Amino acid sequence: MGASSNIRRGKIRQRVRQKVKGSSARPRLSVFRSNKDIYAQIINDEDGRTLVSASSMKDKKAHDAAGIAQAEHVGAAIAEKAKSAGIEQVVFDRNGYLYHGRVKALAEAARKAGLQF
């Protein structure tokens, strides 16, 4: 994954972000994945505030797991935190990544835990 793939992801990300906006009624669930960890945060773009966040670095179970299992732990954690904050519906922002592998696993785990998008 070189510089050209990061540039490509940046262009895809900009295209998607023109359409996907988080509001107070439906905040945005943004996903970031690095080579080692995966991060998710729920953002209200109107206020520019992060409402809830979860990552594989902070969650002990997720940190010990790897790959898809790690993403599933983070997806379940973000959904649980969102429910406790009173958030039921979100808009999913894959952040320029393909909806495949770890990103898909995180999204499906969040859906299974009760988050609607």
C-alpha cells in the first residue's frame, strides 16, 4: 500500500463525504483502519463533535484479537456505547475503504448489536 493507494482512498473519501453528513438526528459512524488496529467514532457534523468512540487499542478483548475478530469486537463496542448515549440510527462512513473484510465485519457487528444504518 503505497502513496498512490492513499491518494486514491483520499479521492474516494472526498466523494463519499460530499453525500454523507452526520446530524444530531443521525450522526455519522466513521471507520479508520490501520495495519494493526481499527477505530470507530460517531460524529455529529453539525456541531463538529465526536459523540462516542471505540478502538481496538482501548478494548482489551479487541486488542488481543486480530483481523475480522478484532473489528467485530469494536463494532459491538461502538453499538453498545451508542445505545447508552441514546443513539439508535447512524449514517455509515467507510472513509474511502472498500466495504470488505474488517470494515464490513465492524459494520455487521454494529448492526447485530442494534445500531441501525
